[in-house]
Amino acid sequence: MKFYSTNNANASFRDKNKSFSFEQAVMMGLAEDGGLFMPESLPEIEKDFFTRLEKISFREIAFRIAEIFIGQEISLSNLADIINDAINFPAPLHKLNNEISILELFHGPTLAFKDFGARFMAKTMGYFVSKEGEELNILVATSGDTGSAVAYGFYGTPGINVFILYPKGKVSLIQEKQLTTLDKNITALEIDGTFDDCQRLVKTAFVDKEICSRMRLSSANSINIARLLPQSFYYFESYKQIENKKNKIIYSVPSGNLGNLTAGLIAKKMGLPINKFIGAANSNSVFTDFINSGSFTPRPSVQTLSNAMDVGNPSNLIRIRNLYSDLLGDIQNDIYSVSFDDVTTKEAIKELYDKFGYIIDPHGAVGYLALKDYLEKFNSDKYQSVVLETAHPAKFKDVVDEVLSVSVEIPERLAACLSKKKRTVELSSDFEEFKNYLLNKS
Ligand SMILES: *Cc1c(COP(=O)(O)O)cnc(C)c1O
């Protein structure tokens, strides 16, 4: 499979020289023209795959999908190793009742769905780095969740050093512990500034000639194609677990940068019979506004309880538009979107607990609200619905405990890092200081 840049999207006019291998796309992260990589085609999976689906393991499902995209570039035995390493935790469907289920995507090391993408990206990059034989340095700016998934994904990968920049005093205690308690090839840089400063430092480093001539750099943020593709695996895996597949099937996806939703749409294009996707948003409603009006107006993000969805300019929107050749009607056919504020989100956390005894985190709660909204508006059909639960409620213990008057139990894998000592390198938000630090490491 070849990959193209979203800035070179028109298939009829596409410059054939601007076609990239998976290896190039993964290692570059972003295309030279600033676009995001997308597969040149999304082949439909053979019918037989769906008839056998219930007998196929999660890893086998992942392998089949991955094979379509990278089977020509990575030997099947190496690909199997990558999948077995990356997909080492389940994605179970938890039934609330006969119509609604929760897809729990938080069983990975950092308790959020980003573990799927981060682990797969780490394993594929690790494979390419060992093949190419040149050390790689990954710079990531994080406001919390992305950084820890990336850090854990790459932990111990030979030939790859990871530098995580996070804003001092602006991430939660749990997030900070997750970012700062790994050793080996992971270094946490505590930046005296904001998340935007962290991002600026990373972006400036990528275009700094001196740094680039002395060290091989890569980013690992959510736009990397190696993070996007594996997120489609669990749509198939969860569809497999749906008991009654005769009704219309809806997936509600708590959305920020729209990577998770894009991966679901890719699965649908490959033949997974999902009737409708819901892009569930918090008060950052740019995507909802786009779906409803067709016009896209990026704006600064506002802070909410579901903070991993606080995005004012979702980078994957361009991929969604590409998937639908920018035809708004077709996009609206497949995607519904609605937004909810924090007060309503808290009410939903309470409602799920009172009705079903289920403890959900604020992101999943937004997904549940959006689903309910859809079901109330379009109530003439029978549906089988799935809400993606993107993080474990213990990651948002303060809010959840307060709303439910309970004490959410902290899973062992999270508790373990809370007792470890924080280790960081403290830097100002000045680029020259950051640059000197990096160059001393090269
Ligand atoms: C990143 C994240 C989201 C948003 O996912 P996108 O792919 O950026 O839309 C939702 N929930 C949680 C917990 C996240 O970490």
C-alpha cells in the first residue's frame, strides 16, 4: 500500500512521485508539504472474514487489517511479532442493556485508548530503526495523555530515545507520575511554560538546521499514520462482540483531534457494517458546527472536564474530508455530531451509575450523552449501539469521586507508578536552552 499527503489529495491529478511507502510515512510523520498521510486505497475486506469473525482472535483481526496496509513491506512473521507486542491487552464490550454497550479501550498500560496507537507506532518504528541502523530521537509535546501513552509505548525500544515536553504544574498528578517515572530511553522535560510553549519548542527543533544535521528527529503525535491505522482494529474487534447484529449499528466516539473517529470511518470504508458514527464533543464544538453547517471555523480551545477532547482545530478533519472527497452530504450521512457542557457531563456520569451501576469517565460520559441525544431524535429505528470509553475513570478520579460520592479504585498498573520517584530535566521555555540540551545529547 502506498500513502499520499492530504495536501496532494486529488487522485486524478496526483503526482505519482509523491507517493510514499508505509516506512516513509511513519518515519516522516508529516509530509513535506505539511499534509497528513493517508492510504491510497481502502480495500474492502473479503466477505469470508466477516462470516468467520466470531472465531477470530483480536490479534488475528489486527493482523489481517495490518497486512492489507503493510503486508508488502514487512515480512508476515515480523508483522505478527509487531502485532503480538502491540495488541497485548483486550478491548472488551461491556453490555449496559440489550441495546447499549460500552467498548472499554482503557485496558492498556496508561489506561487510555491511545495505548493502542502508541504501542503499534512504537513497535513499527522500532522495526524500521533496527533495519535502517540509525538512532532515532522522538520529540513529543504533551498536555497529559498523549505523552504517557507514547512514553510507555516506546519504553525499552532499542535505538529510539524519547523526549517528552510537558508544561510544569499544568498536568494532573497522575499524568505527571506516568510521564516522569520511566527510565531507560525515556526523558521527561519539565518546561517552565504552557503546552503551547512545549509545542513551539518541538516545532522549532524540527526546522532547526543544526539540530537536524546532528540528530535524526521524528515526532510521535496523533497525526502519525502508524497511530491511526491500529485504531481501526478495535472497531472490528468490538463489532465481533455485538450479539444482535441485525439492528442498525451506531458507534459514539468521544472526539477531540478526531483520530479515533477517522479510524472508525476507515473500518467502515473497508466493509465493517456500521450505519452511523456519532462525533461526541464537549464545549469545544468546532466539529459539531462543521457537521451541522459545513463551515469549519477553528478557534482557541476551552478547558473542560473531558480535557483530552479540548481541541479547537482538530487536525484529522482533513482526513475525514478526504475520505468523503469533501462532499458534505456524504459526510452527514455517516456522521452525526453534538456537544455537551461539563454540567451535563457530570449528570451523565451520575445517570450511568444510578441506572446501570457503571462508572464512566468524563470522556465516555460525553459519548453516552451524544448517543442518547441521537436515539431520542431518531427513534423510529431499532439500534445496537456502542459507546467508546476512551479512558479509565481512575484517571479522572477527582471528578468521578466527587460526582458519585465513591472512591474509584485505582488499577494496579497505575498505582505502581504513583509510588515511584519523579525524574525530570527542568528547562525554561527558551528555544536556545532546549537546543543546547538536545545538542549535548547528540
Ligand atoms: C485523546 C483522547 C480523546 C480524543 O480522541 P481523538 O482521537 O483525538 O478524537 C478522547 N478521550 C480520551 C481519554 C483521550 O485521551
